[in-house]
Amino acid sequence: MSGMVSFVRNRLSSAGQESGMALVTVLGLGAFLMILMFTATGFAVQQVQQVRGDQNWNSAFAAAQAGVDDYIAHLNADGTYWRYGNPSSSYSAGSTLSLPTGANANPAFSGWTAMPGSGSIGYFRYDVDNSLFTTQGILKLRSSGKVGSKIRTVEVQVRRRGFIDYLYFTDYDTKDPAAYETVVGDSYTPTVAETKCHKHSYEGRVDKINGVSTGCTSIRFIGSGGVTDVINGPMHSNDSFYTCGSPKFQGSTSTSWTGNAGVRYIKDTSCSGSPIFSTAGDPHYASLLTMPPSNSAIRNEVDPTKTNPVGCLYTGPTSIVLNSTGTMNVQSPWTKNGGAAYCGVGNNLSLPANGVIYVQNVPAVADAYTNSTPTTACKNSGAGNPLGYPQTNDMGTFACKNGDVFIEGTLKGQLSIAAENNVIVTWHLDYAGGSSGTDLLGLMANNYVEVYHPVQCTSYSGAECTNGSNLTPTGKSTTFTNTRINAAILSVNHSFRVENYRWGSSLGTLNITGAIAQRYRGIVGSGSSGFAKNYVYDSRLRYASPPKFLDPVQSAYQPSLWSESAPAYTS
């Protein structure tokens, strides 16, 4: 009996132990599941928070972009809006700004402003730096966007769409009406050409192309006969432009012609091959860029009665040699020695403080800056100028009293040179700091910007020269060949061209690094005479400009350089 009792007791004890172990197991498993559930819940919450944070981060960038768009919209609606901003902002140090008031008040200059359409979730604010606007036409904008606790900031340079956005810009892709000469068999006289050719092709101009024997002289981009034009940068024409063979367009190419059957260029059918565009769909449409009527706005920058007299005003034919030391040598026989806008003549002169030089025609009545007679005599009773142009045996002509500037040398600094008449490049134009430095040169002529090319006529047909030979420029040891020009070039009313391009032997390659803008297509070579072209865009012109370089009339402002920076605000 006692044995049975022991057996039962042992079994009950064993059962209790097993039951306790099972209970512990169940409780442990439950605790584990609870921990797992809480962990999963926490992870899910964390993921939601992270997703929301990522969304806010991306949305804050979009809000900053909306701030840029908002400021540019104000600027395009009011051309004086560059004067406005928060003068107390540290970003605006060095600027001259005031807050707009009344109906023009803009809360984005002083605090967070709700982003339109965001339901007051997204906000932006912005700060302005206009310290470079009056010299380079550049505004710096810092725009910040906020969504939730996330803030992001972008910095943008804002400027008008301008001529220097393009390596090559032309208003009319045809020969300059002033260049027509009946003695060489042109269809029109200059007077007739001004009537018939001073219009875009799509406005009814008749061009000599595809077998048409009369009409306006069409100038084509060539890619045949061993000559290939290469445009190494962005190009725009207000006109429909012409091609022959397979010229190469290595940058964005646009035209203000809406096109014919989707094609926005005209191919000369007498040439085999087709143009090569680096960007699919080019040429694309872009709106007109309108030339200003003159460069008189530059004249104002050296007028002591209208602005701080820190520019240089010269009168009549003026020679400027740029020195790599950051100085210049100047000859200007008609310029009076004195006057508030006078910078002096002689060697090793300082560049003007505002970087602007203007060369005016000799006025009919001598002003405060003009000699009544030049310090050296004009050549050939007014058929040449007091600087010695044209040189001996040169068939070119240069008037005694024209505001012509003759320019060459190596620039150290930033400078714009404008002429009431012509700008003539007499030798290479280089930058002391090369293409990666900060040197920038602008050349702006009311009439022509041209490359000096003296020629002696060697045979005639009646009064017309039929053949000629290149001359060595006075003071040089060789002819002016394989020319280098580093500059932004603007011919307001005529063309960029080569003097006497139809005569003489080949001049090699015309190497332009910068930008060319002209009213009409200029000619730089004909047959075996003149230059082949090598034009390369100076990419620095996307975000920098020579001082006071002219903009198109009524062109829109647009961002030109965009980067993200550290958040400008913490809340």
C-alpha cells in the first residue's frame, strides 16, 4: 500500500512539473510574439515616418524651385524688379535693395510664403544679390523651400536670355544689303537690297538658291568640297538658315522659323549630303531675339553728365593695344587731353574702373572731349585716318572722323569696347589667363566688327579689282593669318566679317572663342580667299558677361546657373 501511495505521489509530482514547464513555455512564446508585434509596429511607424520625411525632403526642393519661378515671374512682369529685396539679409550684403511696398509688397522677401496649390503645406522665401546687375546683368537669387521640418535651399544666377547665350546668332541669314555692289554683278543695288533683303526668309524674301539666279544672296553653312563648317556651341537664327552638304552643328541649334513639314532649315539641293545636328530634333523653335537699334546705351556709361565718370570716352579713330599686365596702350588723335570722361592716351594706362570704353564719331561741333583738329593729319584729304589706315597700297578705305577702334593684344581683366562706327581687329586677341581664367572681352559696333585684311589689287577689269595679294600689316613681320579672337562680338546693324574677303590667298583658319551676334550673316571667305571657320563657344558666357554687354530688346529673364547649398534657415 505504501508503495502504491509513493507511486501516485511521484506521478502527481511529475505531472505538476510538466504542467509548469508547459505554462512557462506558453508564457515565453506569448512574450516573444508580443515583442515581435511591438517591434514590427515600431518598424512600420518608423517606415511611415521615414517615407513622410523623404516626401517632405523632396517637396521642400520643389518649394525652393517654386520660389525661383515666382521671383522670375515678378522680374519678367516688371523690368525694374531687380531693385527689390530685403536689404537686411546677409545674403544681400553689397547690394542696393529696398522692400517693395503697397500693391507690390512681396512677403517672400521677409518670411515664409505659402506655395500656390500646396494647401499651405509647402512654403518658400528668397533673398537677392544684385551687386553684379549693373555691370554684368546678373542677379543672384537664394531660394529656400520648407515642408514640415525639412528645409532645402538653392542658389541661382538669373539673367536675360541674351546674345552671348549663343556661339552664333544672326537676325537675317542673308548678305548685308550694304555690301551689294553693282560692279561685281550682284542682282541688286544696296538701295534695292535694303528693300528686298531686309526681311526674314519666311516673310517673303527671295534668295538665290536652288538655281534661282536673282534675288538676295544666300549665305550657307558649308559641308562639301573639302570644307566643313563646324559650329562648336549653341546657335540661334531669327531666320530660316541654309545648308550645303554636311556642316556640323555641335551644340543646341534653334531658329525662329516654325519650319516646313517639321524641318527648320533649307537645304541647297545642288549639294549632296545633309547637315549633322548633335541634338535630336534640332533645329528646334525658339522665340525672336530683337537687336537694339544702336549701342548708345554704352555711350551713357562714359558720360559724366549721366553716370559716375569711371568709363573711358575717346573720339575718332582710336588704336588700343591690350597688355598682358592689365594695362593698355592708346592712340586717339582726335581726343582732347582732359575732361571727366577722358582716360588718357599713351602707354601702360589702367583699364577703366567700370570696364567700359566707348569710341565716338568726331562730332560736328567739338565737345569737351574732342580736339578741333587731330594731333596728326588725316591721310589723303580725308580718305584715310590719322592712325595711318589704310596702309600703303591697301585697297581698303578708312574715314578720317569715324568712331573706329583698332584693337589687338592680350587682355588681363574684364573689358567692353564699343564703337559708334566699326571695331577692327588688327592682330590676335588673347586672354592672359587663358580660357579657364576670369578675363572677358566684349566688342560692340554699331556697324561692322571686322578682321583687318589689307590687300593690294594686282589686276583690274575696268574699275573693278579682279585679283589681289595679301599685304603684311604695318609694323608686323608676317601677314595676319590663322587669326585668334577671344571675345564676345556684337554687330548691332551689320555683320561680323573679314575685310577684303574676296581677294588674296588663303588666310588659314579664323579661330573664334567666345560668341558672335550680328544683324546679317557676315562673310569671312570666298573660294580660296579668306578664312575657314573654327568657332568655339566660351562656356563661361553662360554665367558671366563682359561689362555692360548689350541684351536683346525685351528678352525674358531665365536661370543660367543652378546649385543646391546648405539650408539658409533652420525654421
